[in-house]
Amino acid sequence: MFLGVDLGQKTTGLATSYGQLASPYKTITHISNAEAVEKIDQIIRELNVDTLVLGVVEGKIKSLFENFAKKIKAQNSSLNIVLHDETLTTRQAIDTMIKLQVPKKKRGQREHEVAAAIILQSYLDSI
């Protein structure tokens, strides 16, 4: 089972896949990175995730993603964690939802989980 993660400062999108097709799963809200780790760790255990695909942005903030991955790995030593480029995925998610005529209010609520699905699908397509 794969879990895709579009990590944000206050909201994080999650997507799942049991094979070769990624699906948006849910969006979680959190006050801190520590709370995000706690919530995602719980989901990893509930869904029996064996591979986590974390979207990362190159540059100054890359260390935030790496630290997040280390904290998740510390709680799940057998978890395979893959860092995957997430450049422009939120933009792609919004464009996709516009094409599907998703109302603007719902787009805002789901953009992170759709971006997580794009990140996860991109990874699945590359393996």
C-alpha cells in the first residue's frame, strides 16, 4: 500500500494506491509539523502503508521535508520513504479540478489531496 503526501504548513493532502492508480484520500489540518507527523503516523498504521511517497520542493525548504521524513521513519522503521519532486503539482491539481468543473469552494478543500494523488501517480508511473 502506497501513501502519497503533499506536505503543507497547515494542511496536508494524502493519496492512496494499492497498485498502479493513485486516488485522493483526505486532507488533514495541523498546527505544527509534529502534529502532522502524529496524524500521518496514525494513518500509516490504520491503512497498513508500506511505502510513503513524500512530495518535496528543491531549494531552501527541502530540509523541512527531509526532517519530516526522518521523524516518520523514526516511528516506522520498516516504512519505505521515497522523496519525489512535487514541482507544480498544486497548480496541476487546480487545473484538473477546473476541467472537471469542481466548484471553487470544493477545489480549495481538496487541492492538497489531489496534488498528493498527482505526486503519487507520478512516482508510480516512474517505477
